[in-house]
Amino acid sequence: MSILGITNDKMTGKKVAIIGVGLTKFGELWEKSYRDLITEAGVKAISDAGIDGIDVQELFVGSMSPGLFAAQEHIGALVADYAGLTGIPATRVEAACASGGLALRQAYTSIMAGRNDIVVAGGVEKMTDVPTGLAMTALMGAGDEEWEAFNGATFPALYALMARRHMMEYGTTIEQISMVSVKNHANAKHNEYAQFQFEVSLEDVLNSAKVAEPLRLLHCSPITDGAAAVILASEKKAKEICDNPVWITASAMATDTLALSDRKSLTQTNSAILAAKDAYKQAGVGAKDIDFAEVHDCFAIAELLAIEALGFCKIGAGGKYTEDGHTKIGGEHPVNTSGGLKGKGHPVGTTGIAQAIEATLQLRGTAGKRQVKDANIGLTHNVGGSGATAVVHIYRRD
Amino acid sequence: MSILGITNDKMTGKKVAIIGVGLTKFGELWEKSYRDLITEAGVKAISDAGIDGIDVQELFVGSMSPGLFAAQEHIGALVADYAGLTGIPATRVEAACASGGLALRQAYTSIMAGRNDIVVAGGVEKMTDVPTGLAMTALMGAGDEEWEAFNGATFPALYALMARRHMMEYGTTIEQISMVSVKNHANAKHNEYAQFQFEVSLEDVLNSAKVAEPLRLLHCSPITDGAAAVILASEKKAKEICDNPVWITASAMATDTLALSDRKSLTQTNSAILAAKDAYKQAGVGAKDIDFAEVHDCFAIAELLAIEALGFCKIGAGGKYTEDGHTKIGGEHPVNTSGGLKGKGHPVGTTGIAQAIEATLQLRGTAGKRQVKDANIGLTHNVGGSGATAVVHIYRRD
């Protein structure tokens, strides 16, 4: 038995498809509540799939910290109730900012187990209704309370440590890191659901307010309200009722130590490296086959760590690879065509599902001005905390 | 497709076993932290199973509100890290007080999907480190924040409504309700892990302090710290490495409206009725075949609702059935031999796993002074909130 403990080879006999997607606008949505958001996304997804609510057999929802953000737990039943699906099994899953990715994985597993034919995976977070201090407390729940939060660490500070070390070890420049933000804002401009539909220049990023050196405001993803949902179906059901299914060919997950200080390296995200390795094995493809990817750029440096972990470039080469334009639309590996967490926004529990939706739109060929030409295989990379959880999914059109 | 949406018939080709269990003492454990508790339970379970940590391929952990109780989210990775299992997929699930039951169900599904052969399901809650007001806020997260908590409802009040209505509709007496507490304390006396290892008399219960009429202090389960873990294995692996496996023959779950006020009846827990029906179907047994059950007696009235939903007696007859002694050890359907939530304690996210452990001990024949004679088939019933989530599992020895 391997330490990874994944014996998914057994699972390749069946396939799971995404047959419907639903997304709310991302942003500071003062007029919408937590339950408004997830209901809107769920209804849109059901409508997009062309099914009825009665067809849904189970649901999973990712949400990071509704207890602190909205004084509400028991999220599965809440969502089933407000979406008019009362009765069905409804489970909330949580792994901080990777909660959405977990919901997708559990929905996928439910179908793989032969338990169900149609399952919903959703994500929701309402982050703007609380004082900033409480939002920070909630977000630091993704880190190690005893060894990080208690000692004053914040997530910008943790990612700043990773950035500094990457710059020192590999000669990565602050300009290269900043180019991630420039690219992702340029993509977000064409995404009507994005929180920030505008471009920023390299100078804008380099001159924005300091947050935790070397990271500045425009290196950081925002606080966001938003929800997302996808409808998954078994191969049989998908072929029966859907004319544009997008197939999930890999669903992988791995963990690392909760505290950054316990890791051997500050510049390699081991959970993502393990999950990517397993995902490529499940899907029978390699990094070179990936036509586009949505990765977890909670801070600009995180996108460099991601593309390195996924094997799009060598470890340490992410800065140069970005500077050379390989992650732009039209490049070797377009990354975060949706605008990423930086441009699209980052409602933490929602992000993993929103990534799957961008993958679906790209593979359907309906991504509009941000469409990747001839997109056939896509990947999503969703991270919790400073990398203690990573979830990688691979999708294909045919 | 049914509203229940459960097509588990397909799943009966495989079996899943419990091969190891681990439980901490329940109580006000001032000297132990959240992570101490779950690590202790996990290590005990791995040791009981006679496996090594390296054999564990995935883990699921139920925890209701660690964000509010311990300022910590990202629980899956935390548990993997502190149990020395870093690397493996680790997922937290939540459905308020049914979180433990959900962890068991997802671990079961992981094996059913062919994903893994050895999976851990755990539950943990550390409830005593916060001011009472914050604990109440956390617990009310199990209800409907907008329609219940905001208007001042608490869980004792919600269950008091159910008790009053049960008394009015069916003539149930406060003495009958109180006999649940007397029985469960009598059982807890023989459980070394229980928070309250002492008996209470009917007079003690009837004269205890009023909480929410007609419910008094000794009708209410306590605030508790504690953790539990079980090791699940596929049929093949269980037969290879375990000489006393306990088989899980049904894993069912259903939901109801989040708010009590939205339900047609205050005295029927529809989620439990649906889940029980499905569980009996999966296991191919009926209520009459159940040799013992652990049910969710968060308040004494809840045990009556449970035994009625499970079909041990008719709807409305729970009071009389209890008074007649049928739920005592030696009766027709011994209920809560562990002491239940009332006597054993109720660390909310832990309870569903602790119930599975009592079922395992009974089926192994190692429950000591609380052993049910010739126990062959057992059932657990785990509820979230006022009944918005119910999870039912059935177990057998051979």
C-alpha cells in the first residue's frame, strides 16, 4: 500500500460527467444572503442541465466557515431545504479554501460507488457580512491555530514567506510574480461573473499598497461573496439526457502538514505534487496534454507554485515561464482563463466548484472572449490553507 | 426516480467491515485539546485493528463547529497531520450533531466505490473551552439561523415544543419521558467512557431544574469533550487481517426542513423515518430483527421519537413502550446500552462514531455489564438539529 493510499485504478471502469453548471455573480453582494446565493447557483445548474429537482439524488456542498461568517452550520440540510430538495442525503464538506474541490470529489465518488446517477456538487461562502477581524479569524482557521494563528501569522504573511524564499532560491523577481496578477485581471475583464472586470498594469501591481512584503494588495485575492453548483451524472444517465457532457477523468486529493513551518520546503507544495501525480495516472495523461488549467492563485506566488507542482514547468521556473507568456490564453498552458481567484474573486468554499465550471465552459467551447482554441483536456487545482490540502481534477470533452 | 433518491440496491454486492475502534473518555476534559482528543481516538483505533498508520488510505472526520469552539477549520488535514498520516486524502464532513454519522457514511462509500480498502472514520468535538454564550451560538448553528436562532429559539425550547405536542397528541406523560433518562443513566453506570457513571431516580429527573418546560435538566444531554474513531475495511481486507469483523449492512441518510416550523408534524421525524426505511431495505431486515440500537437522545423526548421512527413501536406509543421496559437491556429492543447521549455525553460531532463503537462492542460480545445477550444485529440512529438530518446504519456479526 502506498502512502498516497489511492488505488483508483479500480475505478476507471465507470465515467462521471458534468451535465449542468450554475454560478452567481462574484463580489460584495450586500443584497443577497448565504442561502440566497447557493439557491441561485443550484437552480441555475438544474436549469442548465435540463433536469428537474426531483431527479437529484444526493448533494454535497463545500463551505469553509459558515459558523463564523453566518452563524449557521448544518449546511447540507439547509441547501436541500432551500433548493426544494428536502429528503435527499445532503452533506457539507470542508477543507478550508479547498472545500469546493472536496464537494466535487465526494459527488464523483457517490456516483462511482453506484449509489446514485445524478448528484449535485455546490460551493458557497458569504464573507462580507462580518467585521474584518472576524473574517480574518475565520480565514486563519485554514492554518494551524496553535502554531500559526496564535503567534500572529496571517495568510498574506505565510504566502509572503513562500514568495521571499522562491525569490531567494530561484531568482524569481517581483515583476514575474506581479505578471500573474496582470494576466488574471486581463482574463477577468472578459468574465461577466468576475468581481474585478478590469485590467491592471504591471506598474499598478508594483505600486499597490504593501500587505506583507514582498506581497502587495494586487498580489492578493479579495474577500468575496458567491456560490457555484455543478450537476454530475453517471455515464449512462449523461448519455441519455445530455448532448454536451464534460467528462471527469480524474479526481485526486492529497494532504500536507497543516503548519507551513513543519514542511521540508517552503517552495514546493507537496500535496499538489502528490495529487497531480495521481490525477495524471487516473486520467492516463501527462502535463503536456493539459490544454488549460484553473489553479489556486489566492496570492500571485501561489500560481507559480501551482504550475510548478502540476509539471507545466520545472520546480523554480514558474516566474520565467509566466514572464515568457506561456500561461496566457494562446500560450502553451493557459492558466486561470476565468480570471482566477485574483480577478474573478475568492468566496473560499465556492472556488473549487467555480473552477470546475470554467473547465466546463472551456470544454463546451462557450467561454466567449476567453475561449482556449481547440480545448479538449482541462485541469483544476484547488488548495486549502497554505497547501495542507490539494485537490486536482481532470476533465475532457470527448 | 424516488424522492429518497437512493438506489443502493446496486451496492449490495460488496461489504464493509469495522475492524478497529477507539474512544476517549467523555467529559469536561480540561487537560486535553481538540487535536489531543482526535489523535488519541485515532491511535487507539489503529492499535485495536492491529494495523499500521501506513495502511490507512483515506480518512473522514465529523466535527460540527470547530470554527466557533476552537477557532480551527481545515479539520481533515489537521487530523491527518497529527495522526501521522500526512499525505492521504482527509475530508471533514458536517451536519451538526449528525456529523459523525456522515463521516461513517462517507468512509463506507469510499470503500464501496472501490477507491480504498482501509479507511478511517472519526468524530471530534471540544466544547468546554468557550464561554456558554458562544457554545449556545455554535449549537444553534444546527437550527435555522434566520427563522429560529434569530428569534430566540434554543434547542431545549425546540425539543420542549415536540415534547408538549407528543404529550397532547398521544397522552405521553412526563414520567414516561423521564424514564428514558433513568434507563440511560443506569446503562452509563457500566460504561467507563461515559461522562456520567451514576444512576438517577425518577424523582431526581422530575425534580431537577427546569430548562424549557416540560424539559428539565436531567432530560437534556450535556456539553461534552470527546473523540471517537473506527477503522473500516473492504470485505477482502477484513477477512485477511481481522478475526472479529463487524459488518455494516446498511448506510442510509435523509433530510427534512431545517426549521421545525416548516414541518407538517412536530412529533414525527420524517428524515429518520425515510432513512430507517432505506436502511432496512439495504440490510434486508425489519425492525423486529434489530437486537439493540443506539439512538440520538439529545433530549429524553428525542428517544421516544427515535424508537417510533425506527418502527420499534407505533407512532405515539414510545412513552408506553419505554414505561413497559422494552427498551431496557433484556427487553425487546434494548436502546442506548452505552448510556446514550444523556448518560455517556454528547460531543456533538463525535456522537455518530461513538454509537458505531457501542454497536461494535455489543456485536463483538465485549460490552461487559451492559452486554445484550446473543446480539447479532444492531442499529445506530444519529440526528442533526431538530431532525433536519438523520443517518441510520445497520451492523451484523456474521
